[in-house]
Amino acid sequence: VSGRADGETGERGETRAAIIAIGSEMLGPLRLDTNSQWLSARLEEVGIPVVHKSIVGDDLEAIAEELSHASRRGNLIVTTGGLGPTADDVTVAAVARWLGVEVMRNEEFLARMRARFERRGFRMPTTNEKQADFLVGAHVLENPRGTAPGFWVRRDDVELVILPGVPSEMREILELSVLPRLKERSSGIVARRRVLRIAGMGESAVEERVAPVYEKWKEHPVTILASPGEVQLHLCVRAEPSRAEETVARMEQDFAQALAGRVFGRDGEDLSATVGRLLRDSGRTLALAESCTGGMISSLLTDTPGSSAYFRGAVVSYANSVKEEMLGLSRRTLEEHGAVSQEAARQMAEGARARFDTDLAAAVTGIAGPDGGTPEKPVGTVWFALSERDREVVAKRRSFIGDRGMVRRAASLYALELLRRHLEGSLA
Ligand code: ATP
Ligand code: MG
């Protein structure tokens, strides 16, 4: 038995991965290193814990230094990026220096590269020749989607897997030529994760409800993560594949039960798709009246393909005159209660439903800030209303915290959550 595979406590002899993302663009504010996120998930699936991650610029010295550092943390180093033809792509040279091996031009590969360009009617630029410079002694990993191949090479008890930076190329090489071989030597302990997604509830409210379940499953790590309008519970079980799968499913059940209908989706599922499915399955159509969300709910709903089957449209009634003219909100309501009020939300929902002739309509009106708050209606106050044919209008008030963007996003997700609960028949 090769022992536990949980991160830094891994025993000697067991594979522990370090990931290095190479590319100066990721040191700046504009580009995120998404490769290593994806790589960690794949490595975990085959039971290889990731113990170190880093980002370095396209700099020969920096890369070589980082290889030294990473090799003290893990015994499998995976790098991505810097295999391109341009002068700033120096990964191969850096690895060669660190390994103390030569780089040699592979004439056969060069000829194949040239032929590939010519087949498409181009002459290969001389800069590309660099991509035929192979690390001596390395196993070459074919790149079916691009020019630069990857490499797999060993120095003492450290292995290096060198992959291109283009995400689609990196993924294909890993799945085709790297993962199958890593799987064979894996300890058999894998990580299975599940994300439970909850809207319309704060982090501490979620925490309170699930506290007893936490206790029951305390040997497996559970993390609560909050973002505007959504709370996520991340469950993780490390065990043999079938036991991990079964355990995470039992945990999921317990947590979902404790949250009584408030989990709107798991893993990558989103609220817009869930609402869409419920509308489609029940054959109902929807219209919206959006004020402070400015069309964001419509945008989220139409992220889901096929939404035209149930979503008719929206009035973005930002100005009061539009609330009056397009949605039939009465002047009296505006004068007596204001545009951010239960009465206004109700009339907006009814107006949208009539205007678009739908089964259902939702309305949102609130104060996103930073200005416009009053003591009775502080920034973050939002009224919601749902109108359904032959039913009482339902209205809810919520106070969201955060800046304008956070309030708008939280309000949009809350509107979708109200729709979801209404469609599932669980909205009081
Ligand atoms: P190629 O051989 O195809 O030229 P490369 O290995 O030289 O690829 P880069 O030039 O470093 O790769 O990057 C190519 C593209 O991939 C760029 O758009 C870059 O932003 C993106 N990329 C590189 N590394 C990552 C990363 N870690 N996460 C996400 N995107 C990345
Ligand atoms: Mg690069």
C-alpha cells in the first residue's frame, strides 16, 4: 500500500506534482493562468496530489531557478508555455540548461513542419525552425493540434513534463500521452469533488444549517465559498475511486437535505439553465421587468441555449416614465411609495406579464448605489415580484451588501432563485 495521497504529507516514492505556468503575460493584470487549474483537476483524478504551483515570466534564469525550487517540492514537474517560435519563448533552452543537456535540431521533424506549412500554401517562417530544437534524451510528446511538441524527461528522481501554453494543445497532449502513463503508477487514491451551489442565502445562514452535517463528515474537507449572489459548498473525498464516488454522493445527499431545497445546482450547473429547464418542462413562458439590474437577468437567462422557447423578453425600465408608459405603473404608486417599493415591483410584474402575454413575469426594482440610498431604503435595497396567471402576486424585499456590481449581480441571481423556487413549488 502506498499510503495517503493528501498533498504535502505524501510519502517518499509517491508522485507529487508541481506545476509551473510559464509566460510573462500572466504576471500582468490581463491574463490568468487557467492551465494549472485544469491540470490540477486532471492530476487529482488520477491520484496525484499537486503540492506546488507557480507562475514565472519568459525568462531563462527565472525558469531555471523555479525548476530548482519546484523540484524540492515535487518529483513530477509539469510546465506549460513558452514553446512557441518567437524569441520570448525560452522554455526549452531553460530546461536544457537546468538539466545540463544539449538542444539538438531534429531535421526529420523540421522537414515535417515545413511540409505542413506547404500543404496549407505557406512558406514556413525561419523563426519556426526553433520549434524543431529538441531536448537531447527527452521523450517527445506529439502535438496533434499545433507545431511545438511536448517533452517528458527525467533527471535523477525528478521527472519533467514540458507542455505548450495554448490550452487546447496542452490538454490534448496531456490526455493523449501523459495521463494514461501516470494512471498506471498512481497509488489508487483519487480525489472526488462536488460543488453544491446555493443562491438567495448568505454564507453564515448556509453554515448554520449545515453545521450538524459538517460534524458528521468532519474527516473529509468541506469548504464554504461565497461570491455575490451565490454560496458554494465544496466537498472533497480522497479514497479509492469507487469508494470516493460513493462517499461524495452520500455527503452530497446529507448536505442537500440539510439545505432543504436551496441547492440550485451542482458542479458546473447554473441557475439560468435550471430555471430554463423548469420553464420548458412546465411549458410556461416568462417576461421580465428589470430596473436596477439593467438587463442582467435577461442576459443570464439567454446564456442558456434554447431560451427562446420560454423567454419572451424584458422591459429595462430604468426611468420612471418607462415604468409608467411601458408597464402601466401608476403615477400614484410612484408618488406614494416610490419606484423602489413593494407596490411598484408588483405592478411592474403584472405590467410585464400583460405586455408580453406570458404565463409568468418577474420584476426587480432597487437601489444599486453608490448614490440614491435613504435611511428607510439604504443602498442595496431591492424589491422583487412574481406574477403568474390566475395567482396572487408574490413580492419579496432583500438587502444586499457590497458595491454596485455586487448588488446588481446578487439581485439578478436572487430573481432567478425566486423563479426557481416558484417553479419547483417551494416558494411560500
Ligand atoms: P505555441 O507553441 O503554440 O506557440 P507556447 O507554448 O509558446 O505555444 P505561449 O506562447 O506561451 O505558448 O502561449 C500561447 C497562448 O496560450 C497565449 O494566448 C497564452 O496566453 C496562452 N497561455 C499560455 N499559458 C497559459 C496558461 N497557463 N493558462 C492559460 N492560457 C495560457
Ligand atoms: Mg508565452
